Amino acid sequence: MEVCLNGNFVEKNDAKISISDHGFLYGDGVYETLRTVNGRPWLIDEHLKRFRQSIDTVGIEFMWTNDEVVNLVIALLARCEPGEYRIRLTANNTPNFLIEAVPLVLPDKKNYANGVSAITFDGERPFPLVKSISMLTSMIAKKEILRAKVFEAFLVDRNKNITEGSISNIFAIKDGIIYTPKERILEGTVRNLMIELLKNEFEMRVTSIAQKDIYDFDEVFLTSSIKGIVPVVKIDGKKIGDGKVGEITKRAMKILKENLINYGE
Ligand SMILES: Cc1ncc(COP(=O)(O)O)c(C=O)c1O
């Protein structure tokens, strides 16, 4: 399998970076993860917009235009077997720019059908609007995820508000109204898409959600580029609503599915 390193296509095992690599030494790199739908990169303009925002905030030297990046991604996919891929773009201040495509692995179907469990975790991501390769908060949260045998950890900030998942965004529903946190989050591409799609049908409030209130919602779901929408039916061992996937969550999943199927056609 090949990767694209600084515009050159090389076998993954032959792709090398220096021990002086800035990202390796200082962690000042940024990345994006997206997926293909029908073999084409999905929401790539939105990902590139956020990539630029991360690059500009960190001050990374990046010489590629968006069109060039899209062309490199398409050229890399053309070198892969047909199928769906997870694509990762990584840029740092060396500067190095890596594009990888690995076969897409989705969560087990039963996670979508029955919902998953989550825990809360006291932690903030510094500079949350930056999708940074310095992922200590998410990695330490992952340790707790593995220990608790749950699907995701919901980060709780200094004000005791739920902000986002360690690698996802959060939506919560009460009395037919959909809420999603506003502050100290990465503005997820699927979050933004779902806000737009769902507000045609439901009242949508982009606002803070206190940790103590999360257990009282009727439904909760998380979103990410790779996982789409995953229902959350238990948080910290407490059932959300009746502990089953709720109707509005099902409707949101259906809307996203329709959107994915229609993509590019
Ligand atoms: C911290 C964090 N929040 C939210 C998201 C979801 O963003 P997106 O919908 O663009 O995948 C991610 C995705 O990796 C993430 O790492």
C-alpha cells in the first residue's frame, strides 16, 4: 500500500521522516480524517476548510493549494484497490505533509442498532478548534474507555459542561428539542452537516450542556466522519431515556444515510 509523502507516492514501509521532524519533537502538527463515499472523498471541502484553520492557527508552513490536495487524494485513491477508504491528511512544521488511505472499517452494526455506552471524563483539549496531532487528552480518555469497556468518553470542561466526545461530537434530545454543545469543541464536519439537516425538522439549540443534566435527556447520539451517527443509550452506567435507540436519533440516522447515498450522484 502506498502513501503520499510531500507529493511523492511511496510504499508505506519505504516512507521515512527524520528524527528532527518537528511534529515528532514538539507535537505541532495538525490532521484531518475523512472517508470516501462511493470511492470519492466525502465532505472534503469542509475538511480542507478546517485543515486550513488548524494550519493557520498553529502557523504551519504549508505550500499546497486545496485543489492540489484534492488531486493528490484522488491520485492516491486511484492507486488503491476499489473500495471505501479512511483518509488521513497530516501536516507539520518540518514541513512534512502526509496523505494516507486505509480501508474503511465501520463500527459493528449492533452499535448502530442497539446503541452504545459512554463515560464522562474530566478533560479539555487545548485550542479545541485545532485538530491537533497532540492528542494527549483523547489518548488518556481512551485508556479510560478501554478500562470501562465503553464506546466513547464525553469530555467535561472546567465549568462542568459536556463539550464533545474524545473523537466525536455530541447531540442530546429532550422533549423533541435537539441540543448540541457550542464551546470548547472541534466543530465536526458531520456535526455541522447534521445541524443544518436537522434544523429543517426540529428545534435545534447550540448551547452548553451541564454534565449533571446529560443523564436526564431522552436520547443522546454522537457524530464523526468515520462513524456517522452512533446512538448512546447509557452514560456512566445510567440509562438514557428507556435505554433504547430513540425515534429522533433513528430519524437523524436515516437523514444522514439519505445524504450519503445521494452524495455526488
Ligand atoms: C475531538 C473531536 N471532536 C469531534 C470530532 C468529529 O469531527 P468530524 O465530524 O469532522 O469527524 C473529532 C473527529 O475526529 C474529534 O477528534
